[in-house]
Amino acid sequence: MILAYFYPPLAGGGVHRVLSFTRHLPAHGWDCTVVCAGPDDSWIRDPSLLDRVPAGTEVLRVGGGSGLALLQRLRGARTSATRSSTTIGWLRRAVDWFAFPDSYAGWAARARAVAARRLARGDISVLLSSSPPDSSHLAARSLARRFGLPWVADFRDPWVGLHFRTPPTPWHRARHRAAERAVVAEAAVVLAASHTHERELQALRGRDGRPLARSVVWLPNGYEPANAAASADAESPPRSRDGGAPTASTESRFLLVFTGTLALMDSTFTALEALARFVRARPAARSQLQMVLAGPYESSYAQRVAALGLADLVRLTGSLAHDQARALQRKADVLLLWKPLGVGYRTMVPGKLYEYLDAGRPILALLPSDDEAARMVLDAGGTVVPPGDAAAVERALEAAFGSWLQGGRVPERRPAWLTGHARERLAAELAGTLETIVKGRR
């Protein structure tokens, strides 16, 4: 049984890891029951992902969503493509004060009750909870205790309220830290999506100085190899966020592409500023390039595009079907990568990075040089520039654009190690971990 809020038709980076578990574990002898959110419980949706859910997967949907989603709806802040940055900022601060461990706690309590009724049938061998949200771990911990089941805690990202946000008071910090340590200590196995987080979890010690985690396993996000048939269907240009005519053809333009959700991404503003500087210094290039930011976004990004006079160069597509986003990645001349800024985010290797590497296109990343994701980009022959340095981004754009003018599109190139990170192989590794847990219990 998998407890995970995000599952199709919900979309976004957090969906694909759990979806891949349910797609590939049955081939290794593991049937899956998923306890997840309702079909409308996120502002990011992709109904096409439902086609990838195996027919044999038991899906128990617990509607109602998170407290944050409810507040958004009450304030009219939710649309399919964009959200008000001001409203969301206020709501996040309120959540930090009044919801523990996160705004999904109410959903987790309802999901725990649904899961308990299903577990009472007695045919579940292992529990797995996946976060964010971290409240899913607390629900699974309670169920594991009640039913005497082994439990796997899967951290797609570190504990959000402790590492990605600043707790509003020392009391909040202590409560988050205690909950994180309890999850790590009680789970039979803890999964980490990055080496950096794996090492941090292994370093957690109890009062006696012993490691808290019984077993920490690195299981990267990986990627699904592109489906040729689906890719062909997705080759049409991305549509504008209002559902109108497709964007202008990019076939003869130097194409910069970012895919993914645009929220808490200050480096987006740096990239836009660099692009504005680039075309101001090279007016002739204006008709030869285009930047596509493909994914749901908060309103501040559209406002910044307009303020910089880039409306003719930058397309904010809003939500795209996943196959469309993958096709767009392969069309790019340069793929853009960044993530939220802050010390806590050094542990994050964005899932889209593996898709970028599979696309075989050059990557320009705005990341700290010592970041794990930055090292992966450099190992693949990409370019890394410091976040916030618009001049460095401008220079990188100039170099890439100049090479494109002289030699055209760069041939595809994928790192040799990437094949081992296909999600089917990673699911086989997870299946082996589950088998070890069950045999140990027996």
C-alpha cells in the first residue's frame, strides 16, 4: 500500500516517482494499492497520465484536498494555469504557523481512516509513504504501528517545514525536528532521492549517538524512456495559456526551454533579465530566438515578462500534458534548469533533470557549483552558472547562440550511466528492498 497525495490525474514533479512504482513493481511480483488525493485536489492536473496507471492498480481516492487548496479556492486564487503570487505567499505563511506538519494534515487523517479499512482485509504486506507532503509519513507511521506492518518512508524531498521553510518559532522547529526524527527512526527503510539527502539522513543520531535510521537507500527519481508513439502525437507546438492559437513556429529559431512548475523560482527572473540584456545588446537576434517556459506558473512571472518587454520572445504555456513537455524538451536547442534558492534545496535533484539528460540536449543550469544537480549537469557536458548572476547567464546565452548560428543544432548526447536510471530498473531495485523487508519480518 502506497500513501501519496499526488497521483494521476494530478500532475507535477511529485507524481511521476510514485506513478513509476505502480507501473513497474507488478512485473516484479508486487501488486499496488494507492491511497491518494481526489482527482481535483491540486491546481496542477494532467488527465493524460491516467492512461499510464496500470489496470490492476487499486486506487483509493480521498477527496477534500489540503487546507491550502481550500483557502485558495475560497479566495479565488486557483486556475488551471496561474496563481496569484501575493495570495499564495500569505497562505504559505499562515500554514507555517497553524498547520502541522503541513496543510495536508486534514487529508492525511482522512486517508489514514480509508487506509485502515483497507488494511483490515489483511492482504497488504508492506506500507510505503511518499513525501511531500510529510503528513503522509505520519499517517503511515500510525498505520504501521496499529497493524504491525513494515513501513518504507520515501523522501522525494527532505522534510519541508524544517529544511525548505523557516519555522516561525523555536517551538515549531523543535516539533518538526522531532517528527522527522521519529519517521526516520521507525521506518524499516528510508528512501532518499539524492545522495546529498541520503548522507544527511545517515548522519542523524539519537541521544545515544547511534544512527536513527535502520537503513537508508538511495533511490533516484530517474526517468521513463520516451515513448515514440506518444512523442509523435505530442509534436504540435505548445498552446498559449488561454487555450488560443498555437504559439509561433519555433522551427527556425534558437529555442530555450524550461519545463516544470514555476513557483518559488527566483532564478526565472534572473534568466528573463539575462534574455532582456542579450536582445538589447543584439537587436538582430530578437527575430531568431524564443524562450518557452512550459508549466503552471504564479502571476509574478507573467508580470515580469511584460515589464521587461519580452512578450514577443517568451511564452508561458501553462500546464501541458507530460508527453507534450517531453517533446518540447527534445525540440530545444538549450534546456534551462533551476530550482528554488536556499541552503535546504542543495539536497534536491529535480526529477526533470533526468528527462533533460534523456532528451540529449545541451543544458544551461543556474545552480551553486557545489550542488549535486550541478555536478550532474557538468558531467553531462552542460553549463552551470551562479544563481542570480544575469551577466553570467547572458554570456552563456551568447556562447550557445553563437554556436547555433555557426553550426546549427547540436547533435544529441546522453551520458553513458543514464540507462541505469530508467525507472523500470529503479523499480526492480525497490522490489528487492521490499522482498528483503518481508523476508526479515517472516
